[in-house]
Amino acid sequence: MADKNQLTTASGMPVDNDQQTLTAGPRGPALMQDVHLMEKLAHFNRERIPERVVHAKGAGAYGVFECTADMSKYTRAEFLSQAGKKTEVFARFSTVGGEKGSADAARDPRGFAVKFYTEAGNYDMTGNNTPVFFIRDPLKFPDFIHTQKRNPATNAPDPDMFWDFLSLTPESIHQVTVLFSDRGTPKDYRHMNGYSSHTFKWYNVNGEVFWVQYHFKTLQGVETLTRQEATRLAGEDPNHATTDLHTAIEEGEFPAWRVCVQIMPEKEAKTYRWNIFDITKVWPHKDYPLIEIGRMTLNRNPANYFAEVEQSAFSPGNFVPGIGPSPDKMLQARIISYHDAHLYRLGPNYQLLPVNAPKACKAANYQRDGYMRLDDNGGSQPNYWPNSMGGPEPDPGMAEPPIALEGPAARHPQEVTEDDFFQPGELYRRVMNDTDREHLVGNIVTHLCNAQKRLQLRQTALFFKADPDYGRRVAEGLGLDTKDVQRLAAMSQEERVKATSA
């Protein structure tokens, strides 16, 4: 019999590890035989009825993407094949952690999702307004989001939950630094950038593979809110960003973004100084400069919010020939989880809804029946393959080039290394100016001061490891002894946790 404190699956099987996903080798990809991960993600998707578990509150609009450079050297994706080619899009922006009624000005990442209605099917780019994320293993995701939601006893947001998890997850330090800068409170949806965060695979007609990351650079200019401005707006106009997007389009002030990519040849990934499939890291622009590929303009508001925004469904698994996934474990899990979430929220035929259905081509498959079927259900055509009745056939010419995978199937540990602290340190030292650093520290202190002192010490030690001045200023703002913080920063993660446990 399992000990009463033993973590188990829903069926009662003891769990050996709840931090590392089962992968092929240390860098992945994730394996479908990880029943604990599948159960955890599937249950997580079903915890809220009926709103989205994350990205619950959002705004959306239709528009057009115009390709400005022929990218056929890198990808066979048709919508990127020639300058001047236009593709209809639907974009949805959102807050991430809050409920549907939360304030648009909340300190939170912003979802930045774009559906391209291409002639080869729908391609979805599901990103955020930040280039990195808090975690790099999907097994941690449901737990992370739980800490951003409500305490199960008080039903209120809990700073102890928030900072306890983050201080026990050092890989989060880069995203925490971004989130608590003023970039964590964009002025509105028009004045923020969008990023794929994940690395994706591009491949051309010759089978050559390239790794890419997307950047949507706002042509309105990046504008943010201070902590004080965000607090005022949350009380006075909690829907300000939603209203702003609709009003701007209604008045003909169509928001636009310059769409760029960073491109890395496949062979360079193995020797690059960081794991390019780690979503907590960025590729410095001096190594891989931005290459412009197009321009996105939003020019039409939805006629009905529920039908077109609330029922819109994006998935990082919606690819087109020329674009595919990378071995990034977080991306691999999202490919499964997003589709599963839509099946739960909207039903098995959600892709027949007008906002989700292909527009520039026709879907042809053998999926039939299910509630809310919106078409003729395939008529009298066969519902199986193979068949000799003239049904749609697979096209071997559409296959992706193979990627070599190797490594033992195990839950590979991800050790805390100095790499987790170097990039956030560079962000603090080199990218931020004096005002940015002042606001960052003030934003952190205002929130972290509500957590227990032991959690303040543990988290501030992580700031100190990113940059001593960063940690010192947070410590002083919290009234902590900087020598205690420095001592904790010098410890290993295991020692630090033990020293600050309840």
C-alpha cells in the first residue's frame, strides 16, 4: 500500500517524478507513453467550465498578412512564397492567468495568437507578448497555473502560492524579470509586440531544415503602463484594451505589425551556446538578426463576439507544409493540450465553426458524426481509408524531412545552471535603463512584500544570482538583510530550499 503522502496518478499508481517529462534524451522530444503527463494535462484542461483555463479574457479582429519577402529558400509554405502575396488572418489577444472578468491592465503576460487562412490549410501562431516563458517542462504547467489562480481555501489570489512556486523554479527568473518590468502591463493590445517564444521548424522543397522564431513588431510603437497607471485603469476601466482595439479598427486606425523571423540552419543548433528548444532562453539578435517576412494589419471587427472571438480556437499543432514542430517539450505538450482543450470547450466539431474553418481551401477527411456537426457530415462518401470509392488520399509528397532523435527514455533532470541567470542578468544590466530598473524593483517589492519572509529571501537570492545589484535593491526594498540574501545566493538550489523551508 502506498504511503499516505505518496503522490499517485488518479488510478493510484505511485508517481516517481513530477518535475521532468519522459523524453527521448535530455533535449526531448516528449514521449506519448508518459501517462502521468497525459493524465495531468487532460485533467487540467477540464478544470474550468466553460471559459478557457488560461487566456480566458481576450479581444480579436480579422485582417490580412502581406508577405514582403520570398522565403522559399527556407520554407515551402505557400503563403510565404512571394512578396506581395496576401493571406487573411484572425488574431486574438488576451490576458493569461485571469478569469474572463479580470482587468485588461493586470500584470500578466498577454496572449498573441494569429490564425493564417492559407490555401494549404490553417496555420496558427500561438505566442505571447514576451519572448520567453516561466517553465521549460510541461509537467510543471498545471501546477504553475494553479499558483496564478485562487487559493483553494480562501478563493483569493495568494502571494505565498505565487512566490513559493517561482522561488522553487529558478528557470522562471527570466520571465519573472520581464513580467515585473513595465512590459508586464502593456498600454493596450495595439502597442505591444508578439513572439512565438518556441522554436519552430521550417523546411524547403529540397528537404533542408531551418529553426525559426517569430517576432511581431508593433508599428504603433511599444507603450506600457506604470504600476500606478495599471492599478487606476483596473478600477476605472477594466476593459480598456478590449475597447481600444475595437474602437481603433472601427475608426479606421488599423493596427499593424512588422513580422520578422530569426533563422538558424539546422546544423548550427547542436553547437549553439544555449539549447534552442529551451523556452526560457532567447537568441541574441547579434547572433541571428531579425529578417522581415511580412506585415500584418487588422482591419475588421467581429460581428459577434461569442461566435468569432469566444469560439475561436488556436492550436500550435495547426501547421502547413513547410512549417513543423521542434523537439521543444513545452511545444510538444501544447500540441496535444490545446486541441484537447478545444474538444472539451467546443466539442469534436469545433473546426467546422466559421472562425476556425479553413477559408482558402476545403478540409477533406474521414472524421464523421459527433454533436453539433455543422455540414452534411460527408454525405454518402466513405468514412474510412483506404477505400476505392474516390475518397481523399494521403499525399506522400507532403511529408516533412526527418529529424534524428536519440537518447534513453527517462525523466531527464534539468539542472539549475548559471545559464538560467545569465540572460535575465543581461536584460537587467544592458537592456534596461535606470528608470526601467527602478520600476522593475518597485513592481517586485510591491508584490513580493505580501509573501512570507522565507519566500522573500529565497526569491531575492535568485534575483541576486542574476545580478548582485538587482538582488540588493530588491532586498533593501523588502527590508531584508543583504548578507542573508548573498549567503543564500551562494548555495545550491537544494541547500537554498532546505534553508528556507517552513
